[in-house]
Amino acid sequence: MNKKNDIPKGFAVGSRPRTGKISDRALSNIIGIPVQTLQDWKKRDGNWRKKLYLILKDFNKEELLEKSNIISHVESTKGE
């Protein structure tokens, strides 16, 4: 699949489809980052914000909810 015609539209050589199917709005609701901020992060090239955005978008909704709940639990038990 190295020939240009064999590569699906929207993909570069060596890239893979994202596994997450989460929208910016759902991502915002789960982790609390405003949608506009996420959209700004998406536009930045070579910036840590874009890398973080892509990492977050790679999760699906269930994975993000699970991680968010774990973090919330850890934060709530820190003072004990």
C-alpha cells in the first residue's frame, strides 16, 4: 500500500485512522475544557496543545469517562 492510489483519502503514508469517535463538545463536557479552546488547539501546528488535543481525541467516550472518574477519585482521596 505504498502507492499513492492505494492510500485512503485523508490519510498519509504511515498514518492510521483514529480510534476515538468523540466530538469536541463531548470531550469538553467530560474533561471541562471549553469547546472554543479545543478548536483553537486543533489549529496549532507543532504545538503541545495540538498534540494533547490529538491524544484526547484518540480516546473514545467510555475510555475518557473512565479515566476522568479515576482522576476525580484520586483527587478526592488526596486529603485523607
